[in-house]
Amino acid sequence: MKEINPTLNTGVLGGGALGLTVAYRLANAGDKVTVIEKESEVGGLAAGFLVGSSGTYLEKFYHHIFKTDTTIEALIKELGLGDKLEWLRPVTSMWVGGKAVQLDSPIAVLKYQPLSIFSRFRLAAGLAYLKLEGNYHRLERTTAAQWVRKWMGKQVYDKVWGPQLAGKFGAVADTIVASWLWARIKDRTTSLGYLHGGFQQIYNKLAEGIKAAGSEILLGETVTSIASLPDGKVSVKLQDGREFSFDRLVCTFPSRLFVRLAQDLPADYMAKYNWGQAYGASCLILALNRQVIERTYWLSILEPDYPFLAAVEHTNMISPQEYDGCHMLYLGNYLPLDHPLFGKSGEQILDEYTPYIQKLNPEFDKSWVTQMYIWKAAYAQPIVTVEYKDHIPPHDTPLPNVYLANMFQVYPHDRGQNYSIEIGNELAARLIAQRS
């Protein structure tokens, strides 16, 4: 007869979607879990904030889910939030030639005026292939730029994919692997899901469940080192000098941060996994007394001189009444962490963006803005190159009882709540199985 191990003292570093999922599963399986999070709230990159006096959360960085995001949908229902999830079909468009043009359905592709008739059919054929292709490994040794130019044509690249890649990845756009583009097309659906009241409710519910199971969450704490102890336990030191000893540790930090904090990692491990770039995210959110963009929810900017890559008018999908009657507009960007924008205030950014908002709507005036919010985050968008897959770390690390699980490992999928939760479920199931 198998003997069940006594309660394990487990540390989880990071209170985002992945860390909270792991912690919730382990706490409810009998572990004594301590979650350590740097920010003042849980949720990570999916965290929300309360809009004015509405009592409603809005995501700091625009979020919705797709029909393919079945893992997060299942979790929403498990947590008793299923009645708040609504599936919608908002308008998504491209800003090109000074106007919004839809490119979000097969019919829209065939009507897309910036392309010749021949190029429209090549674009449609390429999209159909990516949607139907089940083996992304076929696309792992070529870049998205090379693949699109070869199979969809130069005009499609120059007028559709090239500007989007450049807007998202800047100077490294030509290095992005084609399997990233495959996942972007494969995973996306025209039907978008949103949780009324904000996705923050998921993470608040997970946090409540962790605490209800007798575990704890420490907010506003910075980790300074991770080390193995002679007795097989794991030491975690905090900036204020406190030290924790855990039976096992799950770290959800970016790989480069883990390598910097973990003591005595082998040289070959560091050489392989202390690798790669990630851009930071900057998002200016404007609460407005009127609509800026007519009809369109998501507007991808294909013009090269704009200082933001997307204008997302959230309240063209969800009613402004949920936000005290305010229209909520995101102006988002991914940029290198040393970009000057990260040092600017919301007012400075709005001054810089205003001439471009007025190109979207010539009537726009800053007096429309009733409140603004500026959110910034490091390590928000990995730079997924051809070499990327060779540097994805396994969950097991050279430190005994230390596991690494992070956004780097959702490849080939783009970053997103669904895949973080999926990894969290899988790792938790494995660790629970190890308890017996």
C-alpha cells in the first residue's frame, strides 16, 4: 500500500494566471502554498483596475478570449463565473490609407481594396492553409516574412503582414518565425469572449480559493535569490531580508530573471536558457465622454509613422454603461525596454499621441478625456525567432525541487491567459501525482 506524503510546503513565485492556477490546484490538493508576488494585486499581465466609481474592473492591457481558448473557459465555469462570459462578434479592422477597412472574414479578404484581385486570392489561400495545417513544425525553420513573401506574395507582405509585424516587433520584425504566425491564425476566431466585470474576477476567485484552503499570498514582495539547501529544501530570499524554506518551488518568472536569481546553476544551462529578448508593453487607456472610433472594436494600425500599433475601443464591444458611461479606448504598443516611451508620463504620451488620434477621428479633442491611465510592463512580448524553440526551458531545473513555468513555454502560441492556465493545470497535476 502506498504511503501518502505529509503536507508539502510549496512556494510559488508570481501571482499571474499561471502561478495562481498552480497554487490553487496544489492548495486544494493539500499543499501549504505560499504565493509571492511583486505587484500589489494578483493577475499579472491580465490584471485589471477599477474604473472610476463603477465598481467594474477593466484590464490594464486589452484582453479577450477566442473560441479556441477552452481551458480558460472551463476555469471560468469552474469558478462560478460562467454566467458573466459573453461571446460577441465585434468589428475588427485595419487602418490603412487614412481609413478603417475590415479584414476579419473570408468575404472581407476578397473585398480588401488595398490588394489586387490576384493578391486577395493569394492571401485567402495562405490563411486557409495556416488554418487547416495541423503541424506547425513544418514552419519552424523559416521566418514569417520569408514564408509570406513566398506563398502569399510581396504585395500581401508589404500591405498586410509586413506592417503588422513591424508594428509589433519593430526592428526585429524580419526575424519572427513562421510558426508564430501559424499559431496567430490557427488560434484566432471571429467570435470573441469577454467576462463582464473584467477578467480580474478570475484571479480574485483563485486567490480567495487559495486562502480558503489554508494557504497564503504575499503581495508587494520582491524576490532577490533562489537557492538549494543541503537538506533538499529550497531557499527564497526577499528584498526585506526575510527568507523562506520550501519543500518545492514553482517559479513563473521570465527565464532570464530566473537565471539571474537562481544560485549555482550549471554553466551549460545558463548558456542555453539565459537567451532571447522580450519587449515591454505600454498601454495608454483613455476614459472619454464620447466615442472616438465608429463601430470598430479593434483597429490595427498599418501606417508606419504612428506611435501606437493598435487602437482598441473596448466600449465598441462592451457597453459604456458598465464603466460609468465612459467610452474606454486603449492605445497600445510593444517596445524595447530601453525605449524613451517607458520614461514618459501619461500626459506626455497623450500629447504625443493626440495628432494621430485626430487622424482616426478629426473631431477628437483632449477635452473629451475625463480620465487617463498609463500601464507599463516588462517581458510582455517574447521575440519569437527561428532559434527560439531551441531555448525553451523544461519545467525541471538543475536545482532539486525547483520548477520553472512561464510564458516562454507557451510556444508556438502567442502569450495569453488560456495557455498560461493550461501550463498551470498540467504542472499542478504532475506535482500532485508526485505527492504519492
